[in-house]
Amino acid sequence: MTIKKKMEQNRLIYIGTGNAKSPFIGKIRINTDWNTIQDNEILFINDNFIERLASVNNLEWKYIILWHQAQNFIEKDLLSNNLMWVNYFYPTNDISFLEEWDIVEIQPAQTNQRLMILYRIGTDDNLMIPTNDCNSSCIMCPLPLSHNKSDWLSLKKIERILSLMDKTTKHLSISWWEPTLLKQDFIKILSLCKSYIPNTSISILSNGRTFSYSSLVDAINSVWIKNIDFCIPLHAHIAEIHDGITKVKWSFDQTIQGIKNLLSKWQNIELRIVIQKDNYMFLEDIADFIWDNFNGLYRVSFIGMEFLWSAIINKDRVWVPYSDFKHNMQNAIMKLLKKKIWAYVFNVPLCFVDPPFRDFCLQSISKYKIKYFNVCDECIMRSSCWWVFQSSYYMLEKENIIPIKD
């Protein structure tokens, strides 16, 4: 008997055809009792229910997603009467991985319509992107250089998504570019999180510069989300290197002050060190600087870079082989642990870390971004190793990858 492996999500945006005239955000329902569909839900109909759909009249749902054999029914015009009064979306790629209570947005267009995945019920890797603006220009930033200075998600959309999220969701990240630039809207987003998902842990990924304004930190503190942490990159222990990486003068001073302001309000902070050519020789110095300056710090994470956009443009300046920074990173981890500061490693394959440090390596890459080499099949740690970004694949081909065999 052949067991079909469940398909995994491999992107966030899917193209298809449909008749929607306006965007709609809703929760997925799958082959359920059709009489129980609510206005905020999207019915996902697979092969077993297509024929039933063709025989039903007076559909009352706002949106449906059709899959697989539905194309035959559409081409033969067997669903034309039923689809006349309902918005439908038919994807050109397999989206059978969607689960009940996932949240998606269907976006109309003159040609191809789009389905954007906004929230997955079965993962702790959910990410909300409230803006595509930033006040830094980091030389290894994996995000697009050209973008409009406008909101990625409106406050109205954010509230819609949060209101639909499962109340037992464990974790949500608010990230990409710089969310704190939304100012008062950023505070409103935190308040909405507290209202709709009060038991969910929230991670804010920020460059930390705006936290140098005590008024913003006071406003954050007034919301007081019980499970929140701030993930802030510290690129170096001196301004010259840090500012050279962000390409913004005084960014080091602002980040340091922002961290201290948050710590003064007893907020949890995770410092993130994105390892690159300009700082990998100074990882131990950065560890010493952290101990000397940040009393009460939550933890420090060492990050292998995602090799996209600015990182590719500046590859000769930013890329450093994993084997070159391994010992510096591990020595820095030892220094932090001796000072009772916890340390983790993200985006670094286990075969590039010595055995005593593998317990500090955490899953950090979304499944749809991961790629393995053929030699990984020989590794006894493959099932617990999250390898690297697909974008780093061709750079790592140049390194000597030795699978772990004992």
C-alpha cells in the first residue's frame, strides 16, 4: 500500500482564477456541514464534494475555494449557475495542505487572483507584517530594497486577522522591516493582541532604534502584554562596525539606549547577532560588551544570515563560511553561559556545530524555505536538523559538508 505524504506549504502567495470583486479575509472550513458556514469563513471544497456542489442551488456562502476536479466542472460549465452568486477561487497550484481554521486573504485582480496565507493553525511560526518601511539599510538585509513607503497591512486588516485567530495560539511574531515606525498604530496593534489573543506570546522583531525614545517604551509598558519579548539585532560592540552594517550614523547609540530603556521597564529582550564578515572575528568581544552593559538581559541568539536581496548584492562583504565562524561563536556562547546569560543558535546546520553546542541550536527556518543537500540523507541528525535557507544553498556548496554519522 502506498501512503501519500501530506504536502507541505512551500510559499505564502498562490495564484488562481476566480470571480471575486473585492478582497476577503476569512477562516478555512473544509467539507463541513454547509449550513453552519459563518460570514467570516471560507468553504474549501475538495474532490469528494464537487459533485454535491454542482447539485446544490441557492448557495449562501460569501466565498468558496475549489480544488482539483473542480476545473473540469468549471470548464464544462457545470457550476455556472451555482457560482453566479458566490465568490470562488480556484488555485493553479496544490493547496491541499490548508487546514481547517487557517486564515487566508483572497485578492481580486483583472487576470490572476491571489490567495495569501496569513495564519496557519498548526504552527508556532506565524508572522504578522504591519509595514514595509524601515529606518535602517542593513548590508545583509534579506528583504527587498525597493518598496513603497506604505502600510503592508492596514490596522483594520490586522484587527480582522487577530479576531479570527485561534485563542489557543501559542506564538505570534510581529516583524519584517520596522514595525515600531507605525508609532501609535504599533501601540494599537499591541492592544489588539492583548484583547484578542491574551494568552499568546508575542515577539517583536525590531532594530531597537525607536526604543531610544522613552515615550514609546512608556506607551508599550502601559499596554503590558504578559508574554512579550523584543528581538533586537546588535551587530557589534563598537559604533564603527555596527553603523557600518546598518548604514546609519548613530544607530549604535540609539540601539544601545533603546535596549537600556526596555530593560529599565523589565521587558524581556533577546539580542540577535547576525554573523557576517564584518563581525564574526569579534563575537567574543560582543559577548563581553553585552555582559558589561545589559543587566537583566533575557538571552542572546547567534543567527546565520538569510542570503537574499542586500546580502546577495553585498555577498563579498557579508558572507563568511560557517566553518570560519564556528569557534568564535562557540567561545562567545561559553562566555555568555558563564555569566548566566542563555544563548541559542539559529540558521546554522548541526554539522557545523561541535556536539556540546548542538543542544543550543533551535528550529528557526520556515519549512517552505528549507533545502537539504544529498549528503544530508547520510546524517544521523537529519530529522532534528533544520539545515539552511534555500537562498544559501549555492554558497554552501563551496563548503565541505560532512554528515554526522556517530
